[in-house]
Amino acid sequence: MHCDHAPMPALNDLALTVEEREPGQFYWTLLEALDNSSRSDVHDLHDTLDYRVYRSAARPQTSYSNALAMGVAELQKISASLPSAAS
């Protein structure tokens, strides 16, 4: 499910989305916001955000709501593992 071994992003840098890749097959995907502050070709950074896939479901769910719930559960696991979550 991990894309690479990059450091874990802050929760506020993650977005959860659900996509139906095939009829009746819903996958959750966690996206990580990328820092574009050094890009000179971006005119207004407040208008757009770039994301990369951070994690995604290995197996589909049969409904959008089930996939969404599984994605939220993955976010909760990440939140529980962050050092600041204990404080």
C-alpha cells in the first residue's frame, strides 16, 4: 500500500478520495499534498494544489461508502502512529 519509504506526511497534508475503477469496485486513495513553493512556473499557489499517491487500497470495496470508511480507518491508523497524537 505504501508508494515509497518517504517520511510520513502531516495529517493536514493528506486528502482522501474514492474512485470506482471498474463498475462496483471502489478503492480509497490517500493523496499527499506536494510543496510547490520553489516552482517558479506556478503563478498563484493558492488556486491549485498538486498531490501524489501516498497509499491506496489493495482490494476493492463493493460500495463507495465502504471504501470511504476503509480510507478513514487508514487515516486513523496514521494519526495514531504520529508522535504528536500522544500529546
